[in-house]
Amino acid sequence: MVEKQAMVRTLAAIDQFDRGNGVVTRLFCNEAICGAQVTTGTTSLPIGKSVAMHHHNCDEQIVILSGKAETEFEGQRRAVGPMEVVFIPAGQVHCFHNVGTDPVEMLFIYDAGEVTRTFAATGETVVHLGAGDRAQPAL
């Protein structure tokens, strides 16, 4: 684990992850980067794209920064727009869909320094932003 210390991470220092289907995630801070017991960053979801149904090993908050999205959980889709927040408890299967005419930019906050994603369709668990963490996993 990295020792906690105050820092500024410039855009040039923030890694960008291509998660397939045009979905791009930027990782701001987690245990490995900042020694933090939270994981934060942004994900950009292109027009008409979705992420697969999945759940995490920790609680998640999503703030929609721009665009129009729908979040899906408990068999229902719910509209969510700029500066609106979605809270998903650990283990709750969910996903997001871009239903607008612009890309959706969302801020994510996980309450863990190390995050996993388990895909509902396959049961496969992957490390957040690891090699198998795709927007739409191979079936």
C-alpha cells in the first residue's frame, strides 16, 4: 500500500483506460495511487452506449456531470441527469445507459481502495480497470 500524502494529480498524470465500445475511464485516486480507502474517477459513456449489468464489492456513488443517462437496477430504469446522484450498495446489480444526444460524463466514488466488478451475465469477477474490465464483457 502507498503511504497517504497530500498531492495534486494533473490531467497529464491521470491514466485513461479504454474499456471498449468507446467507454473511457480516468482513475483519479485509489489505494495504489494515493493510499486512499476510496476510489474516484470519471467515466465517459458515448451516445447510445451502455455498460453491462454488474455489481461491486463496495458501495458506489455516481454523479452525472453532463448528459442524460438511465440507471438500471431492481428491474427498473430511472432517468438521471446533470448533478444528480445514484447510490448503489455493494452487491446490487446495476448498469448505466446513455439515452441522450451527448456523451455522458460521470464521476464515480467507491468506498474501497481496491474495487472489483462482477458481471451479472457471466458471474466473472474482474479487478476494477484491470484487463478484463470491459464495458461489455465477452460472452
